[in-house]
Amino acid sequence: MGEFEIEQAREVLAASKAMPLGAASDSDLCRTIGSLEYTVEALLRVIDERGGE
């Protein structure tokens, strides 16, 4: 565990940055926010498991 979450975080962040905000629907924004929240939680678990190495 760890490498997958880090790669997923990179992908979700890139997708979020690439989203044209003026053209995004409420549904798109909610889905992106949910993905970012999930990814932050996963990364925090990785940090906790590694003990802050």
C-alpha cells in the first residue's frame, strides 16, 4: 500500500486542475471533490502507516 494511492493522487489532482471550471456541471464538481476527499484520506493513511518517515 502506498504507491497506488500516491499515483491515484497525482491522477485525481491532474484531472481536477484540467477541469474547465466555467464549463463544469455541478455533478462534475461534486464528483471531483469526492475524488479529492477520498484521495486525501488515502494519502493520510499512507502517512500514518509509514509513521511520518
